[in-house]
Amino acid sequence: MFGVGTPEFLLIAFIAVLVVKPEDVPKLMRRFGEIYGRVLRAYHAFLDELDSLDEVVKK
């Protein structure tokens, strides 16, 4: 979807280690995962709505 795979996630984690205190990195990664999950769910909900709208229009 957004092109965030394992290499990109590892790059974000590496930059976080350089910028943020090491003890705060797990919290930061957890928060990033939560936000990414919300965005992904919203994206799929949007696609589902488009599909249902398409079905209504075709009838």
C-alpha cells in the first residue's frame, strides 16, 4: 500500500535509535505500529466503501 516493508521499517528503527534515547525506542516503534495499523484499517475500510458504492451504481 504505502511501500513500507521490512527494509523501510528497519531504516525507521535505525534512525529512531540514532535520534531517540535507546530506552524510548520500543515505545516509539509500538506507537508507529499502532498508527500504521489504524491507517491500514482506514484504507481498507475506504476500499470496501468504494466497492459497495460500485455495486450500488452497477444495479
